[in-house]
Amino acid sequence: MSGAAIPGAVVTVEAVDGNRGTTVTDEEGAFQLLSLPVANYKVKVSARGLSEWTAADVPV
């Protein structure tokens, strides 16, 4: 893992209750998802040519 920014990566978050959001990272690798209810989310990040990255139980 290099820690480099990944522009254009697809970020998807999903809570156990079905709340879901998807966005794309900007040119600096940053993203925002607004108006997510408070919950623990599974976060997936994918980009062409790279392995998908997933984290579970991410508090928001």
C-alpha cells in the first residue's frame, strides 16, 4: 500500500438497514457523502486496475 491518492475511484457505503450511498473521488482522491444517517457502514472502494478495498463497521 503506497498511500497515494486514487482519483476517479468509486466509493460505496452501505448500512445494515439498507441505507446506501455512492460517489467518485476527486482529483485529490477525496470524497464526500452527505446526509448519511448515523450508523455503522461497510465501505468499498474500487478503481480500474486495482483490487477492491473493503472496511466493515465504519461509524458515521
